[in-house]
Amino acid sequence: MTVSRFQRFIHILPIISGAISFLLGLTVIIGWFSHQSFLIQILPQFVAMQFNTALGFIMAGTALISLHLNKPNITIPASILAILIGTLTGSQYVFGLNYHIDQLFMDHYITTEAYHPGRMAPNTAISFTLSSIGMLAAAMVKDPQRQSWMLGIFGSIVIGLGLVAAFGYAFNLPAAYGWPALSNMAMHTSFGFSSLGIGMIALAKKITWADEFYISNLSALWPVSGMVFTLFFVFLLFNALQTSNSNLNNHDIAQPAEIASMVVLIFGSIMGALFGITLWLNRALTIRALEAEALTKKLTLEEVALSESEDRFQRAIAGTNDGIWDWNVKTGYDYFSPRWAEILGYDLDELEPVVQTFTDFVHPDDQERVWEQVQSHLNGGAPLNTEVRMRRKTGDYIWILTRGSVSRDDNGEPTFMAGSITDITHRRNNEEKLQKAKEEAEHASLAKSEFLASMSHELRTPLNAVLGFGQMLQINQNKSLTSKQSEYVANILNGGNHLLELINEILDLSQVEAEQAAISLDDVCAKEVIKECVDQMAPICSLRSIKIINNITHDPKSHIRTDLMRFKQIVINLLSNAVKYNVEGGTITINSRKTANGFLHISVADTGIGINPKDYSNVFNMFQRLGINSGIAQEGTGIGLALCKLLIQQMGGRISFESVRGSGSTFWIELPLASNKGILIWDDSLRVGIEPIDKDHQAMVLLNNSIFNGFHDDETIDLTLLKIVKNTKKHFKRIEIIMELCGYPELKSNRTSNKKLTTKMDKLIKAWQINNDTATRQKLSHFLRDWWIDRIMKVDQGLVHYVRGKQADIHRALRDLDKV
């Protein structure tokens, strides 16, 4: 039999043993009820299995099967019932009591060899108690090693009790299955306990195979269990022989029998000890064999991994198209790979393998910068990672990204520095094109802003004049206008007001897009503002018989921290859309609630036409008027929702919607409560007065808010964190350049502080990436918020006095930095 087959057999053996125990008990119970004596006792002269014994086998078999199937809710009650059956019966023998449980379920009409009719034998009661305690303990503990010990030890004892009784029947030794003046164990009862004990040991074996401790260090259970079983079996057999010898009247027979029983005791004890020692030695040899096998596999895997690593390295080098160099710092020898030479247009044998070769190819304007970085890294600084121009054999220069890292000896002295070069000429050319396009776009944006500013004056001035004259005509006291003329004047005013609204929205949007919209924060009562907006919209709603249901109740703790004018503008826009896209006689419902993360959630639901799912992605885009038809929502610019989204984000909140086509839409916003101290909203009080620095600060505030409020999923937060890291490092470079240009006295300490802050930020970000829990995310957000406020107030605002008159130099330096 192969090992795998043996293991499969061991895995099903507990089921077989449990089923045998269960069916044995069930068969005997059927025999008692049907008066079929052949089901109750093997032979008429043998002891019958009592009803309670059969019931105990059903409980024990159920416990063993459910334990194997990992069903503790079945194992525990079944084991407890079997323990009660055994312990109550055993206590009757010990204390000479009668609880009247022996014939509780059945009047025992078979009393062969029964000193107490209906009462199970004492060794039967002990077997039920011990086997069930072992299974109960195994069901209640979680440690596989403890489970196997419980099952193995108790199972060995139960097998011993069952086999000794069976041995007594086989060799006509009554003392082996019955104790003087007490009930005897039935023959099939001894078979049932032998099977039950074997099932328990098989289950213990299965558990050790399934658990890792068996593989790494074979359990000592089997030597101990084997010794316990052998010694217990020998002890019971010796006791049975002694009892039988005491009943012999013939001295000539009794003396050899006495000697035989002593031989059984001594020889059996020695064999039990030898059996245990043999199992222990086998365990030790198995462990050594497994360790040797594991070591062999490990060495083989390491050799294979080393070979694969070398092959992978070669493939990676070939795949990356990089050139490799390896510089011996002490001797000056420099190894160049064939690809290194190829990038510069040379054959390898044309290059002298010394570090000076590398230096000679670097553009003269870049040499000093490269060697400063190399020396800095040799002195303990950051690894070499820079972009330089290198001369090809043809004489033209190409852009190269060179990277390198140093190796050190035990004393910390540099020994070798190895790295790579990558041709990035194509990328640099594209970046220069993109930079040029960016500058052109910025000029175009500036021109657009100037155009809008000029158009503001050019359009508003004559338009206001037209509206003014129209209003004068409308309020003319002489009533000289005809009804038709009055209608024309009304049309002029309606069209002019709509055009003025359009102009204002476009100019407002351009300011918000440029992050130049002024925000004035205050604690605003949402209920009062919304009521004012509802009253303002009432006349428009009445024209189409639309009813507004305002469910917002007064709650002083629900005040929001926002810009009053902007908040009102957003609410009016949402209500206007709810009217435009509603049906005649429809309703608009306004609700609010506080969220767990410190925001006020305000929703505006209509009963209108809804939004087609294919248009969801365009709802907040400019100039989008979705779902309009000839009778609905003719007015509007398509700018309102886009403007609302930009304003909401700038004020630390968010906006979204739900919609069912044909049933209506619900647009909702969330703005921070006045009690929410986690959200930092950018306003004029945070401005430093240095434009590039203020832009950095504003971008970081917006990014940090998206981290704090938890509106996004983990993947979006990860991307936001990457942006924060990138923007932070870029900001530090920009601020240090400005400090250096302005002669800021605290430049050195500022650099040290920047490194510490970056290190702490990196640790918190790594903690988030590992845990992805709310507490870590909020801890990171609080750190970033406090850090940026502290920096704005204490460090960056102190630069204002130093930058005066140097704005042009700063602009050029930052522009050059963006090119690198």
C-alpha cells in the first residue's frame, strides 16, 4: 500500500469507526424494542449489551463523525450526553447508589450474567467517559497539537479496555471483561470500543498530517500513545490473570498461573517500553530524513534560483536596452558593457576601461554637476540618478539617464560603484515639445483671461445700458407704449438678463478653473439659506404647478463651514435644474442628514425625466444639457453643474447624483460641518503672496481633503498619495531654489526639516498601503494638514520679505527646474 493510499484510508477511518459505533448501538436498540435477542447478545450464554450502552454508542459514534467533519455544535452535546451516561453509571458503582436510570428507557428482560439488570458494566462506563472526554476536549480546543494528544491518549486507553475484554472472551478469561460481583462487558461492546478507539487515533493522525507542526517536527504523540496503549493493555491483562488465579483452588495449577501472569507483566512492560522507544527512534530518524530532504530541496532550489536569476539579469539587461558600468573606486578601473559602448556609437575595444573615459564623454557643462552627485553619494548621500548629455562618436550629443550605487567594505569605505546608462534623447525631445506646448497653452490661457476680462467690460457696459433703457421704458409713467411695444420691451429685458447671466457664469467659471475664485469662509446655517432659496424659486415653480417639500429641520450643530454666497449659488442651481427637468405638477424634495465623517449631506430630488445611463459621465461637463426636449429645459447654459462641482471641491466637499430614467433624479452635495476640523479649506487667509508657492499649497490642500474625507476607493486614494509625494518633493525643490536665490538664512535647517518630514510622510503612506484602514488614513491626513498649516504659517510666509524685487529670477529658475 502506498503512502497516499494509506493516508486516504486514515482520512476515512474515523467515519468508518464512528459509523460502526452508531450502527452497533442502533442495531441493539432495535433488538430491545423488537425482542430480537440475537441482536442484543452474541450467544445466549454471553452477556447482553444493555440499552444505555447502545444509546452511549450512538452518542459516541455521532460525536466522532461530527468531530471529523468539524461540526463542534454536534460533537459537544453528543459527547456530553455520552459522558453523562458513563459517569452516572460509574458513580452508582462507586457510591452504591441507584439513580433508576438503568431501566429508564427499557425494561430489561434479558438478565444473563447481569448482577444489576439494565446496568452497563463499570469498564463500559469508564470507556464511554474517557472516549467522550477526549472528543469533547478536541472539539473545544483550537490547537491541532492539543487535539491530537487528547484523541491519541484517550483513544489508546479505550482500545486497551476494549481489546482486554475481547481477549478475555477469546481465551475464556472472565476477569478480563467482568469485575467481581459487577456487570460484565458484552462481547460486541468490547468490539465497539476497540473500533471507537481506533477511529479516535486515526482522527488524531489525520490532524497531525493536516497541521504544519507535523511536517516541521513530528509529534511525540505516537511514541507516547503506543507506550500507553501497550502498558495499559498489559496492566489490564495482568490484573485479569491475577483475579483468575485467585479463584483457582488447585495449588499445583495456581502457582504456574501466578508465574505466567508475572511473566506477562514483566515481558509486556519490557515490550511496551521497547515499542515506545522504537516509535521514538523512528520519529527521530524521520525528522532527520525530512530535514535532510528539505535541505537538499532548498539547496537545489537555491541553485536553480541563482541560475534563473543570472539568466533573468541577462534578459533584463538586454530587454531594457541599458548600458552597464562598474567602477572600482580604489583602482580607477571601469568596466563598460558592450551595450554601453553601442549607445555612444563605439566598439568595446575602442574604449579604455578607466573612469576618465566616462568623464570625457560627458558634456563640459554637465561634468561638474555629475561629479558633485558622485562625491555626495560616496560621502553617504543619495544614489546617483541624473540626466546628462554625452558625446557620441559622431560628435553630436545625446541625453543620457545615468544611475549608480556604491558598495562599501566593513569599514564603510567605498569599494565599487555600479550603474547603468539609458538613452533618453527621444523622451527629452518630447518633453521639450510638451514644455513648449505647455508654455503656448499658458500664453493662450492668459490671452483667454485677458479676452474675457476685456469682454466683461465690452459686453457688460452696453448690455447694462440696454437693460437700463429697457427698464426706463417699462416703468414709463406716461404709459405712452402700446401693448405691443410693452411686449417688445419685456422680451428685450428677458433676453438681456439671460445674456448677462450667461456672461457672468462664463467669467465665474474661468475664475474657478484658474483657482482664483475668492472664498470667504463662515459658519452658515444651511436651513436658513435653503429656505431663502426655496422662497426665491417659489414664483418659478408656481408657473408649472411644481411643489417644493423642504424637510430640513433646524439643528444648531448642523451649521456648515463654507462660503455663504457660493453655497447659495449652488443650492439655487440645483433647485433651478430640478424645476427645468421636472414635469408639470411635479414635486421637489429637499432632505439633509449629518454623515459619520463630519459632513452635511443635502439632497434635492425631483420627479422629472431622469438621466439616461449613457449620459452619466457627462453630467458635470461644461455645456452639457442632458435629456432636453422641445418642451423641457429650454433655458440654461450647461455651465451650472460644472461650476458647482468646482466650487464644492474647492470648499472641501463633493457632489454626485442618482437617477432613474423616467422617474426623476436626486442631486446631492456634502459640505463640511462647522465642527469638522479635519478639512482644510483654501481661502485668502492662507495665501503667502508668492504665486508658485501658493499654487503648491492650494494643490496640496485639495489633495489632502480627498484623503481625509474618505470619499474615494482605496485605489483612488493610492493614486492621490502618489500625487502628494510627487507634489511635496517638487515643492521642496522649488522652495529651496527660491530660498537659495533670495539668500534665506535658514536654508540649511529647512533642508534638514524637509528630509525629516518626507521620511515621516513616507512611513505613514507605507502604513496605509499595508493596512488600508480608516485610522491610518486619517492619521496620515491629520499629519499632512497640520504639517502644511505649520509650514504656511511659520516658514513659507517668512519668505515674503526676501523675494521682493527677485520675482523675475525666481520665475526663470523655476522654469528651468520644470525642464529638468
